[in-house]
Amino acid sequence: MVLHSKGRKHDDAAAADHVAEDLLRMFGVLVDEAHEICQLPLPSLNYLQHDGSAASTGTMADLARPA
């Protein structure tokens, strides 16, 4: 597995980005686009504090919008 093969010196965030890029590529996303997507900040999940349910707070598109 990629996360374990690099050893402890490998940066965890970089490893997660690499795995995410590889997954996007497996789903057909182009290399440059996958890299660009993985460089975006994670969306805010503050709206989930209402009742803990993503289903009652909006759509998946809302997750992609930066706070």
C-alpha cells in the first residue's frame, strides 16, 4: 500500500493527496485536473452541526463550495 511503503519520513498529507489523485485518475479524471482538485482546500463542514445529517442540510454540490 502506498501509505505504508513510503515509511514514516513521508509526509502524511502528501501521501493522502497522492492517493486521492490516483483515485480520481481511476475514475477517469485527467492528471492535471486531479492534481488541481487535490490542491483545493477542504470544504467547511460547519453546517453539519445542525443535526449531524448531510441529507437534511443541502446537496453534495454544497460540499464542494469553499466556506
